[in-house]
Amino acid sequence: MNGRVIIVGANQASLTLAEFLGKGGLDVCVYEKEKRENVSYDWHDDMHPSVFDKVGIPMPDSSIYFPKGDWSFVSPDAGSVTRIYQDKEKVDLSIERRKLNDYLYNRARQYAQFYYETPVSGVITEGDKVTGVKLHDGTKISADLVVDVSGAQSVCRSSLPESLRIQRQTNKGDLFKAYRAFVNRTPGVPAPELHTNKAYLKHLGEAGISWCIWDKPSDTVNVLVGRIDELKKQDLDIAYKALREDNPIIGDDVVRGGIMCTIPVRRPISKMVADGYALLGDSAFMTIPMLGSGMASGIVASKILSEVILQPCGEPFSVENLYRYQVRFMREMGARFSGVEMLKNWLLSAPSDKVAFLFNAGVMSEEDLKVSCVGELIRLTPVSMIQKAIKGRKQLPLLIKLSMLLMRIDKQIKIAENIPDKYDEDKFVDWQKKYSKAFGTEI
Ligand SMILES: Cc1cc2nc3c(=O)[nH]c(=O)nc-3n(C[C@H](O)[C@H](O)[C@H](O)COP(=O)(O)OP(=O)(O)OC[C@H]3O[C@@H](n4cnc5c(N)ncnc54)[C@H](O)[C@@H]3O)c2cc1C
């Protein structure tokens, strides 16, 4: 196939897409603002190994990952700690991100041209069609397709014309701001045996989470404090101090990270494509809203996008063809993620004592937490409903609210899955409004 594709950003979803499209015969150029060795985080994050098989990429060398430990969830009032025992086949791998990036880059580089330290400042458009990108130094480069994989705060997305109905800026509540550091284990303090991976939900009653994880292979402590929208220095200091008091293993020396970072924690963007343009990965908000995990969904979405382009229905870079990618993504995972955002929003806005009750009384069971950990939704069976009603009988109004929420989530998922099969502007706009309505937005 002929055609020139520009990919903006060079983290994992971009690299897999570059490989797939380059192999398909397209002329692929990747522009990344960072130096090659600085792309991605200097730490490990979690992803299920099945992703590699799903997109047809062999597993990287086992030296770059280890199995993730099981979470223990601390309730908002610290009244209970629930440890989960994840099913073996669902256990994630903690993967060294820069080594994963090296692995994917080495596969992709024979099929694409890479330009590092080359920031893009926006897209070029002719009417509603994207025709290329503008580099930071003013150079204009034309392309048949621009794929924007430049993250949640993409400058390409924000430079699009409003008429495209693609959300340009993020809304309040869309982003999670976190401090992440790997520190030494305090000398003389023994490593935890049972609760190695502790997550603090609504830590100190705030809208966010904190965690303290003992990393056995490196004997370091992985600490995170995160809040929705903003993490003020004073709130970070208070939360970090509280974490240290509860986890004396947290030492004084930062050995990796120690930086502020941003993760989108919202439903996928309601419009992912235009003529000559597609959004992928965090720039399309493809993370699982409850967890902020976006590596797997981005890589799988890159495979879907490549298939849609390489086996087109009509003109490959037209909105009509590219739209098939959005439909597949929504039905495979995006619809579910939009339901997960509703659950997350509810948990964050509910009073802490109510959320604490759900954990402390066991209404939120180990099984519920196990499914939540892998980005799935809690499913109520008649038996589990009776069990929850018995455990939560002291807070029946709360239980009723929770079951009504679960019904609204089911409805949202159905709306999202009912995205029109083919691109028709009027029908799409109608769907877009319905999809966004539960979140109080138009697009
Ligand atoms: C603390 C933390 C923990 C996380 N844990 C996990 C986890 O356990 N599992 C998981 O799956 N995910 C996790 N994530 C989320 C994960 O990092 C993202 O979902 C994922 O990296 C998104 O990948 P992406 O390919 O969309 O690109 P991004 O990671 O968003 O990278 C975008 C790239 O574009 C480049 N870029 C940006 N602007 C420009 C520009 N103007 N011109 C050129 N280049 C540009 C950037 O330099 C960057 O390299 C975590 C994130 C954080 C912050």
C-alpha cells in the first residue's frame, strides 16, 4: 500500500503502530520531542503478557519483567486491609518501561524513520482535513495521515478545528496528577510478608489514591501519591508523611523517579478520527479509568488501527474508513472503560465514611476487588446481591444507591457499544451526545 504516515510520539503504542504500518508498505515517519533514551518512564509498570500474543509480537526477554505482587487495599479510614489473591492467569507483569521501549523500537526502526528531539507544534489542516504537521521550528510536513500518540495533553489535538467535534482540551476530573518515586528500603526494617503491595483508596479522605509497594527483585520501595486534577505540594507532603508512618520500610533515598506525572483517568475520547487523522493511546484517553493503565489498550488499539488502514473499506485515510477503528475499539474495550469511569467518579465523590463502610463491612468483596484490578466491572449475581444486602444491611440507602449506579453503568456501556456501524455525520453526532451525556458534556 502507498501513503505517507506521520506518527507523533514514540512510546509503546506508537512503536507498535510504526512497525505494523511500515511492514504493510507505508512510508512511516515518527516525530518525538524527547531524546530516544529518555522516552517512557525510568521505572517498571504493569501489563498483562497476553497483549504480545494478541498483537503478534513475541514476548520480550524475561530479564525485563517480573510477576506483579497482589494488591492489599486499605480502606479510606484505614479500618480494614483486604488482600486479594489474583487468579494466576490474570496476574500482570511488571515491565521495565525503557527496556520495553528499546525492544519495540528495535523491531520498528527497520520499517519507519525516527526523528527524536523533534517536537511537533500542531497539525496542518485544510478545511476539516488534516494534511500534515508543523514542527516546533516552523517546518511544515505533509502526510496522508497523522496519528497522534502524543499523550493526554496533546498539542496536536488542541490545534484541531472546533468543527471536527474532537475534544481539544481535557475537562475537570479527567487527569490524575501523581508523584512517583522508588526509594531504598530503610536499613534494618524487615520487608513485609503479607501486604507487599498496599493501595490506599481515598487516602486521608482525598480524591485519589496512594500506594506503597515493596519490590522484591530490587529490594526497593515503589511509592505513589496521586490526586485527581491537582496534587498540591502541601497535600503531597502530608500524604507522604502518613505513608511513611504506616510503612517504615520507606527509606530516605530516591533511587528512581521522584517526579510528578499525569495519567488520564476518564472514558475514551468520543471522536477518535477525522479525514487524515487518528488519535491513539493516552491522547485518545485509552487508559482504564480506575487504574490508569494504558499500555495494553494502546498497543491493542495500534493493531486495530493498522488493520483498518491496511485492509481499507474505500479510501484508507478517510474519516469513513478510519472510523471503523473507533467502532472496534469501543466495542472491544472502550465501552467498558466508560462504565469504569462512572464507578470511579462515584467512589471518588462518595463520602469517605460510606466508601470505608463498603470495604470494612465486606460489601466490596475480595472477588469484586480482583475484577476491578484488571479493569473489569463488578457483576452482581442473585447470590452476590443477597450476600451484599446481608453485609450492608446497616446502610441500606447506600446499597440502593450502589445498585442504581450499577444499572446506570450497564446503560452507559450499552450506549457506547451502540456506536453506529458506519460513519454518518448526523447519526454519529447523535451517538456522541448520548455517550457523553452521563458525564455532563456534549462531546
Ligand atoms: C505513575 C504512572 C504509573 C502508570 N502505571 C501504569 C501501569 O502500571 N500500566 C499501564 O499500562 N500504564 C500505566 N501508566 C499509564 C501509561 O504510562 C500510559 O497509559 C502509556 O504510556 C500511554 O502510552 P502512549 O503510547 O499513548 O504514549 P505516552 O506515554 O502518552 O507518550 C507520549 C509520547 O509523545 C511524546 N510527545 C508529546 N508531545 C509531543 C510533541 N508535541 N511532539 C513530539 N512528541 C511529543 C512524549 O515525549 C512521549 O514520549 C502509568 C502512568 C503513570 C504516570
